[in-house]
Amino acid sequence: MDRSNTAIIGLDLYTVAERHQSGLVDAIKEQITSWKSNSYFVSASVHQSLDGVRVFTYSQRQPKFDHRSLQRPAVFSEFFRLTRCS
């Protein structure tokens, strides 16, 4: 990374129950696979901690990449409750 790099960096840290760590890693891998078809996507990786409860993601994308507009794998609802504000 340097000042001339135009990619946006995303860093996410999730904490889940130990029994769910591998399931979350699999769900994130599925999501990354779906992002690869978007021309504004650059790269992403997912890492699981040795403590069994944390998952870390690192991603790079061009400014026009909007991950919020892309469909999330259904399995994500098992890990994250979606709430809508009115």
C-alpha cells in the first residue's frame, strides 16, 4: 500500500462462538467467490484465529465497488441478524 494506490482497503474482524468459526470462514469464502465477477473487485482473503472465535478479512476494491449492493450468501443470516431502521 502506498499513496499512489487507488484501491480501498477493507479490514473486518468478527467474533463468533467457537463452534461457528469454520462456518463463518466458509460463508466469507463463498461471498468472496461471488465478488470476483465484479470488475471493481481487486482481492480478498479470510483468516481464522487460533483461539477458535475470531475471523479476520482483508480486501481491496476499486472505489466504484459497492459490496452493500451485492447479494449476501443466505448462510450469513445465521451469524448476523439484519435489522432495518425506519
